[in-house]
Amino acid sequence: MNAAALAEDGCSMTRVLIADDEESMRLLVARALALDGHATVTAEDGAEALEILSREPDAFDLLLTDIQMPVMDGIALALTAARDFPDLTILLMTGFADQRERTHGLSAIVHDVITKPFSVAEIRAAVAAALSARKG
């Protein structure tokens, strides 16, 4: 279900945009977040995620993006999203230590970086913390 359909239904559930080039990771994260009642939309890379954000401004509460992706990586996506959608909370994911190092200095725009591999409980907790900080 896309964000526009959710808005029309009057749903007040949290909306999360998941950007990851690995289909299995997108599905795992989407299923994990659905356990907490979050509505999810997925994108295969940063460029697709940015297109979705631009098409549906203010439709999402959280951007959960992998750092290393083709076309547009998660750092470029986070920088653009923070500039264009300042109310959007951003959470990064990475399985690479060198990619995690690239996030230093981004604490003003990125809530946190979660390291892959993670459990369903860990991603659910990271998203809950990010959304809780957003409301606080």
C-alpha cells in the first residue's frame, strides 16, 4: 500500500521508507516493522527512494536506508533528504565498517547507524528509538 492510499484511509500508523539494494533485506525489514504496525514502502536504491519522497512529500515519518547501494548511496540520500524533507527522521544501516566511518559528522541529520547483520528485535528497537526521539 502506498503512502497516498494510507492517507486516504485515514490511517495514523507510522510510515517508513526502506531503501536497500538487497531484496531479502528490504523484505526482512518490512516484515519486522509490520509487527509493530508500521506501514512500509520499499525502494531498491537511493534514487528510487528520493523519487518516492519527492512524489509523496510529508508522507513518511522515517527513512531507513542502507549506506552502500548503487545509483545513489545512503549517505547522498540522507544528505538530500535532510535538506529537502527536514522533518524526516533518518536511520542508516550498513554491514561495512568503512561505510560506518563515513557517517561521522552526520549526527545532526542522522539519528543512528545500525550495523548489519541485525536481528528482527534489533531493527525493531532501533526504529522505535528513532521514532521516539522524533516525537520527543
